[in-house]
Amino acid sequence: MFFLLSNGLTLYLAVFLALAVGPAAALMRYVYNLDTLEREPAGLLFALFWRGVVAALVASVLEQVGMDAFGLLSGLGRQDPWFLLLSDFAVVGVIEEACKYVLMARATWHDPNFNCRYDGVVYAVATSLGFAAAENVTYGLAYGPGVLLGRAMMAIPAHMGFAVVFGFLYGEAKLLSVRGHHIGAGLCIACGYLLSVLLHGLYDSTATLFGSGDATFLLVVAVIYLIVFPVVRTMAKHDRRFLY
């Protein structure tokens, strides 16, 4: 009896982790395999993935403080539709994207492996998918593994989309910095962060307003798919090294 229960629990955990982490790992492998110019060290990417996990934990704490502060500053109650809508941009998007990219930048900006423009995308995606995998585990524990299949097709690719937007401009920023254009580099990072926050807020607010099964929300997800994957392939194809 104990043997059967033990095997059943092991199988449940295996399926749970496959659904929670597997999609993020698959997308990371997809982005990694496109990097044909010079692939990044596996150890660095693994470290960035775990930094994404840490970013999710830090963001969960900061968001509680941020929601309270936003409620005080806006004068809106937490159940007010405008609170739910605006906080997706001003709190969730701002905090989550900042946590991901601050931890990523601290580990990569001065790393000698960061010598190609597409590397910025790889780093951002590795960090963001670590974040998404941690979120998936949290959602699966809270609501059951049934939610994980939908998140695998929607939330995880969405996080990749936010990362691609920032990662593209992060790579451009590094290129400009190498050429001595530090103001331009700063502007690229700021624009990349702002765009990723706006895209994140759009995704979350659409889900909040219409629900994850609504046609409007599914259209947003479809647009992310149609834009992000071709852009990633194009960027990888036209990658270039930095000339120090």
C-alpha cells in the first residue's frame, strides 16, 4: 500500500513539474538553439533562470507593498475595476519587469560572454522563463495542476514576449555602450523596460477585464505569438558581434 502511494505521489510530482517547468524549459531551448553565432555558457543561463525564480519571490513581496501604496495614492479600493485595471500596469508590470531585469543586468552587463546582440535576448528570456516557471509552480500549488496547461500556452509564451522586447533593446544598448554611446544605451534600456511593462500590463489587464477564455484576451495572446517568434528568428539570423 505504501509502495503504491509512494509511486503515485512520485508520478504526480513528475507530471506537476513537467507541466509547471517543462514549457519554460522548452522555450528556453528553442531560443538557445537559434543562437548559431556563439552560444552562451549553460552555467550562465542556468544561473539566470534561477535569478528569475528569485525575482518572482522578490516581486511577490514588493507587489503587496505596491498594491497598498497604489491604493492610498489613487484612493481606489482593491475591488474597484479601475484599481484592478491600472494596478496591472502601475504595480504588477512595473515591479515584475524591474525585478527580472535588474537581477539579469547585474549578472550579464559586464560578463565577457555578452559579446553579441542576440545575447541580450537569450539572457532576458532565460531570466523571464525562470520567473514564469516559479509563477507556474505557485499557481499549480494554489489552484491545482489543471491551471498549468492553459498557462503553458498563454502565460509562459507571454513572459517570453515581454523578455524578447526588452532583450532586443538590451542587446542594442550593449552595442551602443561598446561604441561609446552611453546616452543612447541608457535610452535603449529605458525604452525596452517601458515597452515590456506596457506589454505586460496589456496582457494582465486584458485577462482581468475579459477573462482568460475571452476572444479579446486570446487575440492578445495570438498577437504575441505572431510577433515574438518571427522576431526572435529574425534577430538570431541577423546577429552580430560587438567590436571592442
